[in-house]
Amino acid sequence: MQLYSKDTKKQDTHSSNHENSFLGNDRKNILFLLTPKASVEFLLDSSPLRQGLEKIKYHRYAAIPVISEDGAYIGTVSEGDFLWHMMDSNNYLIKSQENSLISDIIRKGWNPAVKIDTTMEELLLRIMEQNFVPVIDDRNKFVGIITRKDIIKYYCNLSI
């Protein structure tokens, strides 16, 4: 399936009808898919790495959002980020990870957030690259995530 712009003048009618029904209303608000911040596990950028490692292990996550004390989305850390930090520092003891902060291992620009007014088309393009997409408001405050699983479930229900 190829995504297209509504401005495209020449389209195959069969393909166009199928894509329109699959995508639904391109202007539909994405918030109906949102898992709100209150239901999302996240880390503060000022937290020690040990806390992050323990949270990822406990919840069995591959990645987790990171926010600042004032609620701004900072980025996402993955299991690999923790592993690379431990390898680079040549320190593999979890207790010793209390001396470094989550902010020390954030990769700039990885798993960027979308704003609450993002289109479904843009969300679909983003979710192909990520297991979840962080969502922010106009003030860059973290409001929650949209998971790949929730998007797939939504589109499966549309086709039934």
C-alpha cells in the first residue's frame, strides 16, 4: 500500500477506494489511540541508570520514554543504550549504575515525538519505524504514547 496525498490528481480508482477506507479520515484526531501519560511507564532524565535498568527489566520493555522534571519529552532509551553505556564504561555491575543518570545515555533525535494534531498518515509512517510513538502537546509536554499494537488493532477492527 502506498500512502498518497489528497491532492494527487491521477489515481487508480480501485486502489484509491481501498486506501481511503483503510486510512479512514486523514484528519481524524490521533488522540483516540493514545495511552495517556498516567498509564505509561516512563523515566525522568534525572533518574539514575540503575532505576532505568530495573524498570525496563521489571516491565520487560525494549525501550521507554524519558521526560524532564517539568514533564517535557526528552527522548527514549532502549536496552541497547544501557548496554552500550555499560560496555563503554567497562562497568557491568548494576549497583555501580547509580552514579550515572538517564540523561547521560539519551540519543538525540531517536524516537521523536509527534504533536497531538498529527495526521493519521504521518502517524502510520512513524509507527513503521518505532514500536511506539511518544505524543506531546504544543508546549512539548509528554501526554502519552501510541503503540504499534493499538494502531494495528484499530485498522483490523475497521476491516471487519
